Amino acid sequence: MNNTVQITMDDDMITEVEELYCSMGTSFAEAVRVFARQSLQMQGMPSYPTLVYLEDMTPQEFERRMMQAEADVDAGRVYTDAEFDAMMREKFRCGRDKTV
């Protein structure tokens, strides 16, 4: 059974966040679902993909991210390329679904 979760947000914030996720190839609603899945998988607050580029990172930030990636691999918090590609094809789409 599926349930609907409603949240109250400022209209401008909704517009901005929808545009952000659209630029990343997904929807705000799907981003919330990903957040929930990752929270359960990690048993805490997950980290997220961002629009930060390698050349914009300090060496310390790059090292921190690499260490986190290594920890994720060691803990089994990874997907194969095929699994990831299948999830992207099935789940991520650009849209304006305001029901999360």
C-alpha cells in the first residue's frame, strides 16, 4: 500500500527546489523518496549528490569525500552499474510532482 505525505513549504522554495532537481534529471518528489530510502539504508542522514565540481573542492573536501566513498564501499552501501542504471531509467524523471 502506498501513502501520500504532504509538507508545507513556501511557494518560492518549492519552485526553486523543483528547478534544482529538474536540472539534476529528477523530480523533488523522487528526491524525497531517495532521501527516505538512503536514510533507512544508512540508518541516519544520508549524503547527497550535488552540483559541486571537483575543481571547486578543497583538497580536504576531496579527501573527506573519498574517505566516505571508501567507507560506503566497505559497508556494502553501493550498487552495481547495472543496478544503478536500471534505477535511473525507472525512477528519475524531470517533473513537477508536488505530492511527495
